[in-house]
Amino acid sequence: MEVIFAPKNIVERIKKLNKNCVIVLGNEPVVSNHIKKEIRSFTNSNNIEYQSITFSAPDKINEIKKLFDNGSLFSNETLFSISIPAGRVLEDTKKFIIKVVAENSNDYFIVHFQKPTKELLKSSWFQELSKKSLQLEAKEPDSNHIQQAIKARANFHKVNLDNESISLLSNLSLGNLLSAENEVIKLSLVGLGAEIDIKKLISHISNGSKFDSFKLLDYCISGQMKKTAQALSYFEEEGIEPLILNGMFSWIFTAISKIKFSADRSVTNTKLIELRIFGTTQELVRTSLNKLSSKQIEASLIKIKEIDLICKGLRIGNPWLEINRFVFGITRLFNKKTA
């Protein structure tokens, strides 16, 4: 199975491998949509018919079979996109897919298992289908692959990010490729051209708005209640993703906690740079270390993780409501300590 975050020439590759099927495992939106667009581009430019089929209800199997029984579909090359949303694959469906892929070697197939299970991957029918297929993974990248994924997506959009910028963007997106992709697309539209370093990324991360997420950190840690409220309201109206704002707080509180809970609590420029804390943000870390207790830092990290799960749909809740509660709570805390 290949972990590729911007695959190219997919159909050409299976032709060279003397295969006629692509298996896509997972439903991460950036990669799965990229694969679909890449394949549609191929079919459009080569006058190949495209047929989309979803196996979602067992009583529709006979209706779906009729699409393949229609001889006119096979008069020219056709690419069949077969989607299997979730759940157990029925025996009739298994046999049908194996049969139709094997018997129509002049056509192309993409079989998309949106929620693959371990049982599916171990099954004999899946192994049989795999022999005729190129397998691509469309899953949320883990912590070991998120920077690789962001770099691949940046290259695809012709955005030249340096390593520090990629590292920061992976922190801000909290490992969510869709969130990082949206920021990369914004950067591509700005048209900076040359390599984007961390300073340029910080300048453009919030689309050049009068409020940016770095200012929000400043307002929050300096205890400015009114400006914090204005910034949050502006971000929500502008459609800024709450996950990115939460990522800002995750980024800075991770650095704060690593220093607070380390044996050596000295705060040097070298240590802050190692933690990817730059410029005026270094002073915000120093202020936080002086004013926040260990329990308050731990509670903040727990809340940030909870908001992350809500933003990703893994826990029930309203992302904007939770972001507002958390940020106002932190701002109020600093406001009291400043008074």
C-alpha cells in the first residue's frame, strides 16, 4: 500500500503494471478528492467514459449489475468508480466486483473503501482483488507523516515552504491535513513566489486580516478582554477554521508545558527556537511561565485536546462555542493576574 499525498498519473501507472484497478483505502478528504480529480482529469482528456457507482444498499445489487450488462458501455474504454461507504461487504457484492474487474480488462476500475477494516484487509476476496490493483491510502496522516503530507500538498499547489514553515503549519493544524491544505491554498493565491519562510507564513496565515491569530495570542496573554472578543468575533464572521485557532494555542501551550515540566526551567532563546517559538511570541511564553501554575497549564492542554476532538468531529460539541469559552477563560485569567 502506498502512502502518497498528491499521487500523479494514476491510470497510466496501473497500465504500466498491467493492471486495471485502483483500490483507495480511507476517506481523508484532501487525498481522496485529489485522487478523484486526478482520475477525472485523465478520463476527460482521453475521452474515456466515467461511471460512478455506490454499493450502499443490498437490494440495489441487481440494478447495479444492469449498468455492466449494458454492452454499449464496453464499446469504448470506461472507468468505473465503485464506492463502498462502510460496513460488511455482502457476498454477492464481493463476487460481482471480482468478476467484473477480471472480465473487463480493457476498462478501468477504482474501488474506494471509505472505512476499511482489518477484517476486510485480511479477507481472501480483498487479497484476490489486490492482485489486480494498485493500492493507495487516503487516511489522515499520523504525527510521523503530517509534515511529509503538508510538503507534498504545498509542492502540488506550487507553494515553496521551508522546513520551519512546514513544522509550524503542522503544529497549527494539529495534524489535520484538510486544515493545513486550506492554509496552503490561501498562500498559493497570495502569489509570494519565492520560498516562504516562517516570517512570511506568520504574516499570511490569517489571510492578511486586520486581526490575525498571532494577535489573538497577544490579546489573550496580555489580558485584553475587549480586543480578544473583537478578534474572535471577526474570525468567526470571516470563516477562519476554529481548528487553526486551537492549533495556535496548542503550539504555544505545548512549548510552555515542555519548559514548565522540564528539569531545567531556564528560558533561553536557543531553547525557544528549538520549540519553534520565534519573534514576539517568545515573550508570550515567558509571560505565561511566570503567571500560570502547573495545574493551569495542564488544564489548558486538556481543554485544547478536547476542542481538537470536537473540531475533527470525534466528540460532540460546538467548536466555536468551546473556542470562545477557552480563550475567554485564559484571557480572564491573565487579566486578573495583571490587575
